[in-house]
Amino acid sequence: MKINETGRAGAINNYQRQLDSQRKDTDSKARRKDELSISEEAKELLKAQEEGMDTERAQRIEDLKSQVSAGTYQVDAKKLAEKLVPYFKSFFNDN
């Protein structure tokens, strides 16, 4: 009686084929890159928004930036407290 181990070689080949296909999948995934494209309509909206910015507001922002960078910006503690009190009241009332 002669016994051949042909089944074992076939199993190894199947396993090797599976590994090869997995490597190909990971290689193709690694080559893919995320891309971002902004539509022309979105670009136009952004441009219109930038152009439509209120000049007074832009000037106020520039003034604040210069005050902060110069170290002369002063926070009005009373105004800050008035704005924070409702937040903390709502936070404690929820419990």
C-alpha cells in the first residue's frame, strides 16, 4: 500500500495564495491617498464671504490683535462675569 501526502502540499499552496492576495490588498490600500477637492461653488462662496466682511469688524479685530500682541489688552472682569453667570447657573440647575 502506498500513501502519498498530496493533500498537505495543496493546503500549503492554498494558504500561500491567501497570503499573497492579502498582501496585494494591503499594498493597494497603502498606495491610496486621501484627496480633498473644493468645488468652484464653495470657492466662490468663501471668496464672497471674505470680501463681504464688515470693515468695522475687521478693524476691531486688528485693534484687538495689536493690543494683545503689545500686552495692553485689558479684560473687563464685570462683563466677563456677567457672561459666565448664566452658563454656570444652567450647569448647576441641570443637576
